[in-house]
Amino acid sequence: MEYQNIFTQIQVRGPLEAGVELPRGNDERTGKPFFNWLAGWFGNAQIGPIYLGFLGTASLITGTVWFVMVGFNMLASVGWDPLQFIRQLFWLALEPPPAKYGLSLFVPLNEGGWYLIASAFLLVSVLLWWARVYTRARQLGLGTHVAWAFAAAIWLFLVLGLFRPILMGSWAEAVPYGIFPHLDWTAALSIRYGNLYYNPFHALSIVFLYGSVLLFAMHGATILAVTRYGGERELEQITDRGTASERAALFWRWTMGFNATMESVHRWAWWFAVLTPITGGIGILLTGTVVDNWYLWGIKHGIVAPLPDLWPGVVDPAMGGSGQ
């Protein structure tokens, strides 16, 4: 039968692993580790233990406060009716303050005050979690690549909810909390500023987004295709290239004339993924602050062709006379 490896077919289980020794002054890991067969389909079958520490605990607490605030405001908006809450959940939202309040921090609770308080807790939670990711990497002797990739996503988050509203002079420019409402906000922003498709940084963001998906698919498929030769042990293939990496490289050289290495493909994927929110954040930050209409901006800079005059000389029957 043709060798395929789409799902994990054999789960090899050894003794439960507690992890490396923690440095002095660190809290203990929490939870008793156990194996989960379903988790073993997608990754390591061992669940736990987890290390939270002060930063992780504080991040979870502040994040939970944000989640509860948003949830209870949505519940209040449907008269505290749990059935309507479930029924309308996709349309419910916690909206930012209206434009009349500008950047004031003293806003009535029911007119955006809850939004500002919840946003403060969310901001603290996200930044604490970033600090946790960074410190965990340093404590384990890893590079800080994950932390800086997370920081790229935080950049876009800060642009949408903090930097751009401040530059625009109103919290009303921030993104509402809600499933469909935040999508409506995105569509309205594009329409209001002449279509984000003509924003070059938005275009770059889409390029890196689609590129990340393509790279992920290419790399994942390649490694699965050479697992019969031990290709999933990528660290070994990086330091001591074997038949798996040779065959993978040969396949891509034959297919497109160029191949990445077992190490550089991860660098490609990291940069494409990181540049997606970085360029997207730049594009959003320029929208409304520097450029009022991306369509007109595109025409001015030769990106957009002006619409052709398809119906010249049309006569308005109500006006009479000849067309102009």
C-alpha cells in the first residue's frame, strides 16, 4: 500500500516527562501530567504539567476579567435573557464610546465606559502574556523568536485599539468587541476610506498572509512525505543531512529550480508570518491619519486606472435637450 502519513498512526509512549529542572526562585509546575489519546493524533500525547508563575497567573486573571466584562455587557444588552444571549451571540457587541467623548477616560459606563475598562484589562493581559513568553524562553535557554513573533501580532492589536484611535482623536475609532460587529467595522473602515484594496501595505499584508499559508502547506507536506526516511527529526537533518532532506531538496529543485534548507525554511515561514501583522498594522495606522481615500490616492500614484466613461452623452429625459 502507498505510504501515507496524514494522521499520527502510531503513538509511542514512554515515561511521563516533568520537564527540565527549574531555576532557583521559580514557582513549581502545576498539574499532574497524563496521556490523552486524541491529543496524540495531533502532537505529543502528554498533557501537563503547566508552568504559569506570576506573569501567567496575572495574565489569566486580567484576561478573565476582560472576558467576563464583555460577556455580561452582551448579556445585559438582551435584557439578561440567556436564550436571547445564545441566539444573538454572533451579533452582540460591546461598543467603544461615541465620538463626542473624544479621548476622554471619564465616560459613562453605559456609553463606552465599560469598553474602556475592559480594554485596559485586555491590554494588561496581553502584555503580561508576552512577558511570560519572553521570560520562559530565556529561562529555558531558547531564542526569543516566539516572543518577537507574538510582538508583531501585538503591534497590530495596539494599532487597532490604541495607536490609531489616539491619532484620530477619538476612542470611537477602536474596534468593537463582537463576532459580526468587528467584521462590520472592518468592512465599514474599508468603504469609508476608499477601499483598503488600494492600500499598498494592506496588499503586502495579504501577500505575506497567503505566502505564509503556502509555505506552511509546502513545508508540512514535504516533511510528511519524507517521514518514511526520518525527515520529521528536523534537528538531526539540519546538523547531519540525511536521505530525507536530500530527497526533499531534490524534489523542490526539480519542481521549481530552488530549494530551502531544513533550517532556512523555518526562517522563511517566520518572516512571512511576522510581516503579515507588521505591514497590516502600518496600513491601518496610515488610514484616516495620512490618507483619507485610498482609491483617489491610488489614482494619483498610478496604482488604479480611472473608471472609463462607458455612457458618454446620455440624455436625461426629464431635462430634455442634448447630452453633454
